[in-house]
Amino acid sequence: MEPVYRVIAGIDVHKKMLAIVVRHETNGGVRYEQRQFGTTRSEIEHAAAWLQHEAVSEVVMESTAQYWRPVWYGLERHFKLNLTHPLKTRAPRGRKRDFRDARRLADRWAAGDLEGSFIPGAEERRWRWLTRTRVQMKRKLGVIRNQVEGLLEQGGYKLTAVASDVFGVSGWAMLTRIVAGETDAAILAGQARGALCKKTAQLEEALAGQLEPVYRLMLRQQMEQAELLRRQIEELNAALVATMQVHAATLVRLTKIPGVDLYAAQELLSEIGPAAATFASPEQFASWVGVCPGRQESAGVCYSSRSPKGNRYLRRLLCQVAWAAIH
């Protein structure tokens, strides 16, 4: 029976070109073939055809910025792909060349000297784009809220000292009147709803201010941006409900955990998958997230116990869930 030799391709990914080296193991040693391709869809298809012609079984590439994504998406149907971090494959100073880098990738992967990164499937990638975009939009909404508070302080309004949420039902109604030019504190305080109605005297005192026209203009613009973001967040929520409908039972089960609401359950599902099948043990999962302390020790002296960076989206979420469970 003839021995089976591995054929591995290393790809050095750039914005406009791909340097590909195919490593053939033979009885006489190792043989290399190299070619350069572009990064458009047609060029990636040509690269896939050439790799298939070379009987490549595995492909390894560096995670160069975001440029690896179209390459990965174009090749994942045909090959077993592996993504490595560029810090793990950095060339010695003065020895960096595109094809040499690609060859080094293939050699080190064949020797088992590199670790691959976790890249979820196409469905989970779509979920991630939705949930992470929602997180970013909520952060932008928080920035706008702070800017609105700054504009109110500019006019002497102390609304945020009485109302907990300036973008709540009551706060939004008051802001709308302020943008329209209303300066009567009693009329503004009359927009209060719910429990805030019990603080009429405090509201009248806090709303005794006046904004100049230029600041009212900026306040109106900030409110329009906030309204747009809130509408877009609702659209993302609807899209997530539709795409995760098949896993509704999993979402319900996750919401039974103290501190986990529907939004947190959706983010957990998008980051680790419906079954968390990628992680062999809880310890590996905790290490990947970056919530377990590291250990930098030499000669019995610990120099650092800093945790790794891990998945910052999931680490942030788990911290929020923990605080919510405590409260």
C-alpha cells in the first residue's frame, strides 16, 4: 500500500493579492509550487481551481485584518481551512517576503507548530454580524445620550438629576418641547408620565433653563440620530428573531439562567453556537473567552496573572449577566 502524503497550501493574504505556496510531500522530500492571484471573486475561484488541480487537502492562511474573509468564504466549500494569528507566524526582521511567508505557513502547519483560530459556520457568522452590530448601535446611542445631557447642561437644564432616563417616555416628550422652543418649566414638567409625576416640583426646578437656538438645533439633530438608531436596533431585533426561529427552544432554555434575558441569549447563541460543540471542556471554553487568569512564572516567581484578551464580546456579555444575576 502506497503511503498517503499531505498536500498543504499556505496563503499570505493581502488586500489586492494572494501569495499561495503548495507544499507537496514526496518520497524524495518536499516539493513546492507557487502562484499569485488577485482577491476578487473570479480570482479566488481561479485559485480554488488551481488548488484542486494540485490535490490540496488543507489550506492555512494568516488573519490579515479583514482581508481573509472573502478568501475563506470562497474556499470553505472545497477545502479544510485553517486560520492563524499573524503574531504566531511573524517572520524574522529583514526576512519578510510574500511567498516565503506562505511557504513558512505551510511548513509550520505540516509540523504541527501552529494553532488554528475558531471560525464559526456561515449561519453563526450571520448571527454574529447582527448581534455585534446591535451592540455597537447601543453604544452609539449611549454616546448620543451623553451628548444630549451635555447640551441640556449648556442651557441650565438639570433633567438628568431627576429623571433616570432622558430618552424615556417622559424625557423624550420634554426634549421634544425644548427643541420646539418651549421655556415654561411648568409646561415641560407636565409631560411627566408614570412615577415621574410624583416629582413635579423637582422637575419644575430642574427644567428652569433656556437653550439658545444653535443648541436647540444640535439637540434636534441628536434626537434624530437617536430615533434612527432605535429604529435600526428594532430592525436588527426582528431579523434576529427570524434567523434564530429554528433555535427558539435553545433561547428559551438559556433565558432560564439567572441574569440572561432574550438579548443575552441571542448573543450567547451567536458567539458559541447552539450546542457549543467546538469546545471540548468548560476549561477550554473559559480560556477562549478570556475569563481565566494566566500565569507568567519563572524561577518560582509569578510576574503576571493577567487574563488573555479572548473574545471581548462574550466576556463583556458574561460580566453583564453576572452583575444582573447578583442584582
